[in-house]
Amino acid sequence: MLPDAFVMVGNRSLCQGCGAPIRKEFEYCNACGRRTSGGTEARRTAPVSPPKVLPAHPPKRKGKGPKDNAVPRRELVIALLAMTCLAPFCTWLSSFGGLIGISAAFNEAFYGRYVVLLAALGLLTLMAADLLPAAVPRKAVIAGAGMGTVALTALDFVEVMRYNLGPESYLLPAMPGIGMYLALALGIALTLAVLVPKRKRAPLTTERPLLRPGSPGSGPSARR
């Protein structure tokens, strides 16, 4: 009596699950993967290699440059540096409730004009990264530009407060303009964008089917 896993048709054995032809030297159906039990001695002694699992992701290639010298969030840092360059051109110091405004870019009395130089230096360092030697710490330059922007703007705040404490402020009181607040916010955001490490995303795990060695002639084409 033949086993229930396969039936014989002529000189061929057919799979009980899908009816595909199975050669004698194979233990699995290549069409549905069902195992054939019993049979000839060749089927019982045929070696079966362990299952193989396809790799979920291709291996990552190592970059050419050092990772420590790369600036994280490059696009965001470029945008912040560009806005920092424009901050001193806005109203840096105002009076009479904002009716009178003075920018810092063309006034020697304010430290705000040096903010343009710091931001331009950081932007040049970032854009010309391939031309600079590898020994130049790019992250340190960008972080220094952000912290320097905060420090220079804070000095201008102190100068405004000191001026308002004097007797000359009775006729012309001074108050910080929108450029100072913008420079403070941009300097802090620029420093955090460089120094805060980038969060690594967990790799996507996808289950791949197990591959078993089957008969190359047991597919649908073998029936012809």
C-alpha cells in the first residue's frame, strides 16, 4: 500500500497536496513544500540541507569620511545659518514703542554686526567642507557660531539695560528689537541642532520565507 503523502502515476510520484510530479531523490514538493514520507531508499537517504533565510537588508557600506566630523541635520543647519545672517539686518534696537528702529549690520555701536560674520563663517565652513582639511572640526565651528551668536546678542541686551538705567534714557528710551530675539532663538537652535545627537531609527525587520531545496523538475512545466 502506497503512503498517503504521494501516489504513483506511471513511473512518477505525485504530491498528495497539489498533484505536482515529484522525483524520487527529493523529499519536498517544489510547488507546495509538502514533505513526502516513505518511498524508496533513495528518498530516505537523500541529504537535506538546512533551511536558508534570505537577508532582510543588504550590508551597509562604510563611508569614506570620519563620522565624528560630519555635521548632523545638514539641511536644517544651513537654513539656520542663513537666517542668522539676516537677523542683524532686522530691527536690532527700537524706541518709542517700535516706531523708530535701527539695524545692527551698519551701526558700529552694536555687537549685532559681528553676528553676520559668525554665521557667514559657519555657512562657509559647511558649504566648502570638501575643500577644508579633515583636521578642521566642522561640528565645533558650527556650534561656536551658535554660541557666539547667543553671547553677542546677550551683550547687546546688557547694553540696552545699562542705557535705560542712565539719565539720557528719559528722552529716548531704548528697547530690544525683533532682530535680537531672532538672533537669540536662532543661536540656541543652531547649537542644539549640532550638539544633540541624532536619534537612530530601529531597522525594519521583515520576515522572509524559508527556502528548502526542491526538485527543479517538479514545477508546472514538468507536467508537459
